[in-house]
Amino acid sequence: MTQTPSLQNLPRTSALLCLEVERFCLRQLALARGSHLVLAVSGGADSTALALILWLLAPRLNLRLSALSINHGLRPEAPDDAAHALAVCRGLGIPCTIRNADVTGFASSLHVGEEAAGRALRYALLEEERLACQAQFIALGHHREDLSEDVLLRLVRGAGWPSLGGMPARDDGRHLLRPLLTCCPKDLKKLLLQCGLNWREDASNQSTQYRRNRLRLQVLPLLRAENPALDKSLGHLWQLAKLDRDYWEKTLDAALVAHPWQEMHPDYLEHPHQPGQQGQPGQQGQSGCPATGAAVLLPRALLRSLHPAARLRLYMRAVQRLCTGGMPTPDAATSSLSQSTPSAQGRASTLLALDEALTQGRGNTRFQLPGGFEAYLKGGAITFCRPA
């Protein structure tokens, strides 16, 4: 395409693709007109298409766009990828920043894999850029086949329902949006070719060293051979999971209004205000938790009012609360890593055992959860504690 791309001069199928993304942004993402977005641009096809489509839609949605490209320092061609991302953004008139990340050093310091370390640093740097730009959200280029991979990854890790449905399109906790989540990657590449935009191929995507790549390259092709409409089917699963997630969130919200849980910060546990709740730093009070760690107490009245399915989701909400909201947290990258590290399989089996102990009326029982978290059952109430 020799002229500047616009919705008016795009081929019909590509224009419809962009308009479908617009509908998705307005309806599924509830994106407010006039929003400022930071785009995660790597130079690959997906993120390049994200930049192009949102640039095409920006006048219609009154969007303000910025971009961040991160050099993870893991491949010799990484600087060239970042330079390409910068050139694409400049061509579209989108301000773009390049940041370097020491993934190898971060992974070594915390004794974790480079894949997990890279993901944690990437999200931490994106959040830093969002705050610096005073943007409302970070936009990511995940598409329909990425969603299929994520569903399988969650299945392998032992995720429960509705988390098994895959990554959310909008994550308010981390200020993330995924506008392309229902798009076919072939259609995205076709759009780029029609607009004369090329992209960089990441050679590491072909390596079977990483589990995600093994699922993409080896497992998903076999499943698609059995069901050519697999990605659409998993997309429907994602929609059902979203509806169920909304239902359970509202159910728990209502239950917590009637019987609120109690959050206890480290200073509260060290200097309790309630009679009989003693505790000194390094000791344990009546909550049964270390006095130096934050805790969430689920009262007996709250637990007795809920169906077991709701209680299990309440337990997960309590753990997530300790991971993220309202409590003292470590730096962003380490916090992001800690949230993604605990084993879902071990967590699920422990929470099932915890709920069984509750229904059997057992007390003074402690359960160890992945990631160093603990649950303490006493008097029909449960206290979840975060490690100090």
C-alpha cells in the first residue's frame, strides 16, 4: 500500500477486522474514549499489528498512544528488534521508549527460570512506563492462539474453574488490556502486509526449551488436527469462564458485605487493638499466624453462609489479596514473580483439604500453601497468612 493506511483505503476484510477490535474495546474491555494507553511493542507481528490497529482506531476512539519496547538482553538480535519497534512507532507517530532488562541477572539472583524472570521484569517495566506517562492501561498484543496456549498451560498447571478459561481481556489489578484476544494471527499478519509493515521473527519462539513453545509447536497442532475449530471452541470456553467469574465475584462481594473479612497488617499484629489478641514480633497471636506477616481472617459466620464452591473461591481471593492489594509488597518485579510462581496443583489440593477440615469441624489445624502462605483453621474461622 503506497498511501498512508486508513480504515477507508484498507481492503474490506482488514477494515472489518479493525472495526471488530473497536467493538471489542468498547464492549468487552469497556475502554473509555479518550484513554491513554501504553503499548507493549516488541517488533514482532502481534505487537506491530496492535500498534497499527490502535493507531487506525485512535481518531475514532480519541485514544492517546505511547509505546515501550524492552530489550531483554537474551539474544544477539534483541537490539535490532528494539530498533525495529522504535522505527515502526516513529512511522506511526507513536512516542516509543526503549528499556533494557537484565533478565539473566534477575533470574540468577532469585534462582528462577529466565522465562519467568523475563515476564516479571517485562510487566514491572511496563507498569513503570504507564505511571510515568500517566496512562490508564497497558495494551498487550495477545491474540486468539495465545489464548489457546494459555488455556493449555493453565490445564497443565492444574488451574481450577473459571481460571481455566484463560487470560482475562481486561485486568484492572495490573492495568492490562488485550484488544486482539479474539483475533486470528493470520489475519493480523495479512493486515500488516497490506499496509507495507514488516516485523521481526523471534527465533526463540521455535525453541522447545520452554513449555509454552512445546505446547504451541507440538501439542496444539495435534489438537487442531482433531478439531480444526479448536481455537474458536476455546474462545467460547473463555467467554463462559468470564461470565462465571463475574457471577462468583458478585456472589462473594455480597457475602463480604454481610460478613466482612478482617485484614491484619504486621503493625496490627504486633500492636493489637482487640482484647486477648496478644503477640510480639516473631511470635504468634490467637490468629495463629506469625506476628510479622500480613493476614486475612475469614470469620465463621461468613464461611457458614457460603456453598463449598463459593468458599473455595473466597480462599483464592484471600490469597490474592495478600499477594497484591492493600498490604505491604516488595518491588514490582519480585511481586509479579511471586504471584506467578506458586503451584496451582498444590494450592488446589491444599484448599480442598482445608475446606474438608472446615466441614468436619476440625480446629487448631494449619495448612501450608505454595509460596510460603499458610492457612490456620480455628473455631470455624480461617486465617490466611502471608510469609514475612
